[in-house]
Amino acid sequence: MTYAGIDNGLDGGIVVLDEFGGIVAKAVMPTRKTGKGGERIVDAMELYELFGLFPEAVIAAEPAGIISAGIKAVASTAHSWGVVRAVLEIRRRRWEPIPAQRWQKVMMPGRKPGETKAAALESVRRLWPGERWLATPRSKKPHDGLIDAALIAEYARRARL
């Protein structure tokens, strides 16, 4: 059994774990640019192909939530969530929506408000020491989407969704 965690959004990520919590695969959310404006959107076709690589994975996805970053950010997150859901449905994949508050409470117990990113990084470093959380080999800082996706997948694995 494998477990896939999806951190929704343009800067999200996808991490697949085996039944023992070992990392099988990880990828930043695939995106592409649209038209002349160059706006990024989730690449549904690439996402479709990616989900085809792990047909047996139980998928836990963080749905679009309430964010306070403005109407454009809310619309982008909602659009990304719609694409992720549509691809999962077209693939006829079993998936569970896991709100951020639920997985964070379990995977980062005792975290203080405003310390989510630091607590998440600390958690993945404890769970997977030596793993690099960079989006690309040239990246300098850990990718929040990959980190959150790994913790979502581990939450699903522990909960045996």
C-alpha cells in the first residue's frame, strides 16, 4: 500500500510514501503558463500522468481553505483545488480531503500560531533525516509544498485511510 499526500496550490507538492513511511516519490505541483499573460495554472495533463504512476496509492489531499491573502490568491487556490479534484475523479481515484488543521494538529503537535512553516520543516527533518526538500538541485531553500505534502501523506499512512 502506498500513500500520496497532496499540498494543493501552484506552489504545492505531491509526495508518495510506502507502507513503512519511506519516500517513494516526490514532485512539485506541475504547472504551466497560459496565453500571453503567462499566468501559471496547475497542469492537468501532467497531473493526470503523475497519478497514473501510483494506481494503488491512497490519496490524501489538502483542500482549498480560507486564506487571507486577497481575492486573487483565493481564486487561484480554489482553481488549483478544482483541477486536482477533477483529475482524481477522472482517474477514478479514491481520495480523502484532509484539512490543514487536522494534519497539522497530529504531525506538528504543540506548534505555536505563526510557526507552521518552521514546525513543518522540523517535523520532516525528524521523520526523514538526510532527505533534501528542495524543488530542484539548484534551489537554496526547502520547498514548503513538498514538506507539507510529505506530512499529509504521513498523516494518511498513520491514520490508515
